[in-house]
Amino acid sequence: MTENDDAKMIEPPQSGLTRRDLIKGVILGGVAISSSSYLFRASTLAAQTSRGTGDRLLTINVNGQQRRADVMKQETLAWTLRHKLGLTGTKLGCDRAECGSCTVLIDGVPHYSCSVLTHTVRDKKVLTIEGLASPDGALHPVQQGVIDEQGFQCAFCMPGFIMAAVAFLKANPDPTRMELAQGLSGNLCRCQDYDKILTAMMRGAENMRSASRA
Ligand code: FES
Ligand code: FES
């Protein structure tokens, strides 16, 4: 890139451009940067995996089972869950601790699994969306709340929201709508369907209270 190119990039918008055009350009640029960083990281990890660089055989407790995997020392829990253990219910959105799509519970506490190194959870219990339902197949009350209210659009963010809600509701079983919204503020929805999501999570809270009374 030449100096002239740099100068062009920081020029103010021309008179024919609207603020909407400008914002659209910034958002599209952000998406491109975000995607390329993810692709770069993915290809680096894949290349290292193929060379077997620094792999260590680890056993981690996931959803009540002892699971073994070859894990690189810089590998994230989200990567291990999805690509080594086949638990693709945990989603990768931003891959940099911003969106909450990758939320899992570690010893009952919600964490962004894209920002946790797998080797740090060796002595802990990891719970993913796949481990929420009962062994007999009965859905967790929060999952049932989503079905009752049809709470999501594309549902990409759904596993992260559900995991965060399960942890929050365990500590705060009877929240107001505002309290629950604050409790879930670490999770973002690209479809912007927050009102319906919150209604579904409130129904999940109600389901949890009913289940504990039964
Ligand atoms: S993918 Fe982990 S916070 Fe976005
Ligand atoms: S429903 Fe589509 S990202 Fe949340």
C-alpha cells in the first residue's frame, strides 16, 4: 500500500455520501476484518494440527464424561469442543470475547470458551448445551422456555444465551425482566431479537421455578 492509498482511506466522505453510507462501510469493513482474523487463526491452528506441533493428550470432564483429546498448548476450549470433541452446539461468533455465542459453564460459572485455554480446565467440569437435557431426553426448563415462546430467529446465538441464563437463574431464580436482561448483557444477538429472547428466558425462569416446586 502506498502513501497515496493511506491518504485516500482517511479522506472525509465526499459530499455525495450520506451518513448511512459511511456507517454501512464501517460495518462491512469490521465484518471483513473480523472474518479474516478468524480465518487466519483457523488456518494457523489447522496447519499446526497437521504438523502435530505441541499436542498434548489431555482428559477433560465435559458434560459428565471424561473426554480425551490431543490439544495444542495455545488451543482454546471452544476449538477443542467443536473440532476435537464434535460438540458443535457451542458456537463461534467473534472468537475474541465480545459476543457470548461460545458461552459454556465451567464449574457452574459462565465463560466465553473462545477465551479459555483448554489446558486450564483439566481439573474442572465443563457443561455445554449438549449436556443440559436430562439423560432421558427431557429438555432443561430454559430450553423448554425457548420452545414455548419460539424465542429466536436464526438461533445462532441461542446456545450461548441459554447457558448464560441457566447460570444466572440458578443464582437468581426469580428475576425481574430488567434484572434478567442485565444478567444476559454479555450475550449479543446479530438478529437483534432481544425482546423475544428475553420473553423466552423469562419463561425459562418460570419453568425452572415450577420444576423445583414439583
Ligand atoms: S465467540 Fe466467544 S465471545 Fe464471541
Ligand atoms: S437469533 Fe440470530 S443471532 Fe440471535
